[in-house]
Amino acid sequence: MTPVEYIVVIAAAVLLVVVVHAGLKPRVAWRVLPVLLAAFAVRLAVHVLLMRSGLGYGGDNYSYEARALGIVELWHRNGVHYVTSDELGSVYGVAVPCHVFALVMYLCGGKAPLACTSVVASLGCGLCVVLYRFARLVGADERAAFRLLVLTAFLPGFLLHTSDMFKDGFNAFLVVTCLGLAVSNLRRFDPLKVAALGPLLWALWNVRPYMVFMCSLPLLAGAVRVKHALSGRSLVIFAVVLIPVLVLLQGFDQGLDQDGGPLGTMQAQLDRGQSQHTRLANAEGGSGVVFDDGGNAWSDLGPKLAYTLLSPFPWASGSMALQLGKIDTLLWYWLLFCAAQGARHLWRHDRRTLLILMLFLVPASIAYATTMSNIGLIFRQRIPIVMVTSLLSAIAWSRTRPYAGPPEERATDPEAPGSLIRGT
């Protein structure tokens, strides 16, 4: 490693310290900081001892590394600039993580896997702060929110996929932050929060494009701020707002060449993911699953949902990585059980917040089920689903219910002032 690589690692750790102190009250920050610094160090250790030393897991991490190196080569020839898919086709849909890795490599003068991983690790640990704030926002008490933070920081699957140059940490951070802003708007509407969604959604589009569409409905629900979520009146209001938005998007699509618009892109991605050819290709390998659906992605939806949400099952055979994944799955089963109790509490006291969370969880689960073909792949893809579901679990863990009632009727608490970001 070069001295610059060490500097990047130290800078990533310092950035994490700044995020913790900026996002949390001092009393909470000093309690959280040792946990997240330990989680940061564990991720670097996993990277050195396992990910780059013969574990044999992954592949996407090396792919993103190669794409980042391609960006660096273009920078050396043409100067530092934003590289589009027209210049380097392989960066389409993953431009943000690839440019972040490229910047680190450019500064370090070549491959710098540990330095790049430190950035991903810092982002993953920063997500734990966002989840803490989000949990407090939806009504969890401080003890439950802290438990969620610790669990997320060391959740095996999330830890593994933020211990190398994967994009899952970027994806989870952006999805959870966008949904958190939507719920925050229910508490106290602020145009600045809506404005912040612009760069967040742009970044998400350049990490996993289809996740933008999965976040669209909850974001719209947060913007219209219906007064009685899940009532007939609120659903009518929501539909009245949604229909012209879809019409405008369709008109925008028709004004573009081919399928370059948002709806056309969404349909193209869905068709590609649901195609029998793609599903059979993804099913190759030890963790592949083939359903007797006659080539129809919507057939056998029940079993596909079960595999999407509950695999790998305890009795399943497979590789060592799949067996280790069962630890994560058992924790996930417990989170689902607790989440059912948390959802019941929100149903009684805050249906609008429940609506926003379910508008993400249900469509995302169904969309992934229609493309389900590989346990190892879905194990990674459902990380945002696990994160959002765990918020409901935190509500169930709470011993106190300081935020019962609709958001604007809740008593303001110093740790949950109605915003995802402290002080706004």
C-alpha cells in the first residue's frame, strides 16, 4: 500500500466520526461511536483476511474495480470528468460507485482495494446512523433504535457486502435515506427535503436504476401528506395525484427517442429481469432455482415470494457461503416476527407511516419475486427490504410509546425533532 492509501483509510474513518457527531446528540454519539468504529475496523479486517485472500465469494466487486480502472484510464487521456455510458458502456447504471472508486484509485496512483473498501465501509456504517434517526422518527425509543443500529452494523450479510467494492452499501444508503425523507415530510413538510431528493434519486439511478421506481410511490405518498392513510378518501386523493404524474411521465417518454424516458427504461428493465433467458442464466450455479412456471414470470408467485423473502432455508444444501448466509436468514426470521408486531402498532396509531413503508416493501418484494432465480443473488438484492422491515421491528422492541398518534400530533422529542437530519 502507498502512503496515500493509508491517508484515504484514515480520512474515511474521520468522516465516519464527523457523521456520527453531526447526526446524533452528543450523549448518543459517544455511545454509538465505539460501535461504528469497531464495525468499520471489522469490515477492513474481513476485506483483508477473507474477501481478498481466497474466500472465493463475489465477482461483482472485481467487475466494478475493472470499470473504475477504465474510468481512470480515460481521465489520464482526457482529464478528470464525468464519464458517461457513451464513453464507457459498462458504467451504465453503476456510474456513482465506479466514479467513487475511480477517484480513490486516481489519487492513489493505481489499484487501491483497501482504500476503496474503507469508503464503502464508512458509507455502510453511516447508514446505521440514518437507520437510528429513521427508527426514532417512526416511533422507536432510544433503546430500540440503538439495538437496531448495533444489529445493522454487524448483520453478517450487510457486513460482507460492505467489506469490498460492491455497490450494495451505496444502494441501501440511498434507498433508506430517500424513504426516511418521505416519512420526515409527514412529520414536518420542508421544501428543502424535497429538493434533497433530487441528487439522491440521481445517485440511486446511477447505482441501481430500478430502485428509483420502487421508491417512487412512497415518496409521492410522503409529498401529498394524505390525512387518513389507508382510508377510502386518502386512496382517492393519492390516485388523483398519481394519475396526472403518470400521464406526464408517459408524455415525456413519448417525446424521447426509442425507450429513453423513465417509464420506457422501467419497462425495459422489468422485461429484461423477468425474461426466461435472464432467469435461466442467473439460475446457473449452486444457488440457482428454477421454477416450473412455463416461462411466465408471474406464475408460481407464492413459491417465488417465499424464496425471495425466506431463502436460504435452514435445510438447503450448497456452498460454504450459502451455509454462512443462514445465520443472516435466521436473524431475518426474527426481524420479520418482530416487524409484524411493529406493523400492528403503526396500524393502530400511525397508518400514514405504515403506508409509506408498505408502498416500498410490497412492490419491491413482488418485483424481486418475478425475477427470482438465484438464492445468492436475491440474498444481496433484498438488503434494502431487510433494512426497511427492521424499522418495524424497532417499534416492537420499544418499551415506551412516546410518539403514539399521527405525526403532527406527536410530542417533539430532542432526539426525533421531525427530521431525518438533526437540526433541520
